Amino acid sequence: YLSAHFVPLVYILSLPFKLWPRSETLIIMNFLLMASSIIPLYKLASINHKDKQFGLFLVTLLLWYPTFQYIVLYEFEMLRFSIPIILWMLYFWKKRRMILYFIFVLLAVLVREEVGLTVMMFGLYLLLFEKKYQAGLTTALIGLGAFIIIVGLIMPALRATTDSEHLA
């Protein structure tokens, strides 16, 4: 399974399902995790605009966004959980809570293999635009390094066959 998509966080999310093995458990867990996105979004808006009404407006837009509603209501897939994790990562960056920031950087790269590229690009943004050289370079290297290690080493090692590098 991990050779098709590297999603190790699914094992953490499987713990509630182990206790309550019903489809409703996945639906509720999906809803709660995705709805948790409103907390860092609201906090980020409050930091950047000093206006609680603007924060509420952004939260409302997110909750009313049809794509967001779709991914909350249908299916259970790991990539969507990058939304709350990356929002928390951005929030901790803005607050300069570096330990929590890097914890969420690491969580983000464990959501799925391609999220490492998103993390890398945020690191480049920090490096080039915010001129935060150490944090930017570290973030970019974690993102790129995770992507290369996961796609180049871990996923191929977990394949059952070597017939095709694009099949599990």
C-alpha cells in the first residue's frame, strides 16, 4: 500500500477506527480533521488583518467553498489532511513558534509523498521573499529531502514487484 502512496499518518488515523470499526467513524473523523482547518485560518487572518470580522469571513468562505464541502462529505483520502496541517504550519511560522512550526513541517511531509514539494516551495518563499535564510533553507531541504527519500528509496523498497516503477 505504501508503495503506491506514502501515507504513514493513516496508521495514526486508524486508531479511532480500531476502537469503533464503522464507516461513520471515518466520516466523523474526516469531518473533524477538516473542520479543524478553521482554527489556524481564523488565527492567521486575525494576525494579518487585526480584524475578527475578516477572519470570520475567511472561515465562512472556506466552509462554503464547494470543493471543501465535497472533500469533507465524500471519500476518505489522506492528501486532504494537508490542508489543516499546512495551515497550522503557516500559523506557527507567523507566530515564530519554531519548534511547533517544524513539527508541522514534518507532519506535512508525512501526509503524502508530494506534499514535500509544497513544503519545499514554502521554504523557498521564506528564503527568497522573507529573507529568512536559515528557516527557509531548512524548510526547503526538509521538503525536498523527504520527497526524494520517499519517492526514490522508500516507495521502491516497498514494491512487491520490480516490473514497473509506477505500479505498486
